[in-house]
Amino acid sequence: MLKDSSTGYGLIAILLHWSSALLILFLFGLGIYMTGLGYYDDWYHKGPALHISLGLIVLLLMLVRVIWRLLNPTPVALGDKPAQLMAAKLVKWALYLAIFVVLITGYFITTAEGKPASLFDWIYFPSIAELSASQVDLVGELHEYFAWGIIGLVVLHVGGALLHHFVIRDRTLVRMLKPVKK
């Protein structure tokens, strides 16, 4: 029930998937909200601190997800159409890539002045490079474009899951909702 099998996902993979997904969507919304804040808004300083801390949690969750995937069998994909299977793999890998780009660029934006990134003032992630203003601008643009890319990929990912559930009528979506029983 905790581990994955060839027929489905275990509870750990499901919890990692949904907690990452919800945090990423919340971070996107918070990021959009923060861009409209003025200096005297209460959330002008609170928002970025929360965004950074939750972003660091997503980074840790994603690292655990990658390690978990390497140590556990991947459930066999449902469906027999090669183009469909390839599209699903491409979206999944593009989603992982975009998430890591956003996390890494967020880290560089946060630590650009040589100060560590703080996870709720409990754990500090040291700066590994100081960036110039133009470098921060470039990294900020990458952060924003890839964040929007994540949203586009999430739409494709959700659309594929719903297609499998309502049109193809296989267990693709159900496998990410209910842990496999051994």
C-alpha cells in the first residue's frame, strides 16, 4: 500500500504527487498576486517570504519524488497507442524540467545578493553565487516564463487524465487517487 507496483501507485507516491501539485498551484497564484502588490501592502514582504519557504518545500518534495521514482517500479502505462504513450511521457518530463527550472531560478533570485534562502527561518540554504542586476532580471524572466509553462503543462496533464477517465475509461486517473493494494 505504501510502495508502487507495476499495476499502480502507492500511498507515498500519491501523497508526493498531490502535495507537490497543490503547492505548485498555490505558489503560482501567490506569485501572480505578489506582482500586483504595492510597497505599503501588508503582503509586500510577507508574500515573498511565504513564496520562498513553500518553494523550498517543493524543491525538497521534488528531490524526494525523484529518489522515490528511482527506487520504486514505475507502474505500467495504460493504453496501447504509441503516440499517446509518447505524449504522456513528454508532458511528464517537460513538467519535471519546468518545475526544476522554476525552483532553481527562484533560488538564484532569492540568494542573488549573497544572503541565504530561508525556509520559515528554520533552515537556511546558503547562496552559491551572487548575481548582477541584469542577471537577476534574466533569471526572473526565466522564472516567470517557466512558471507559465508549468501551468500550460498542467492543463495538458489534467486533460490527459480526464481523457483517460471519461473517454478511454481506463484506470489511469484512479491509480493516482487510490493506492495499489498488495
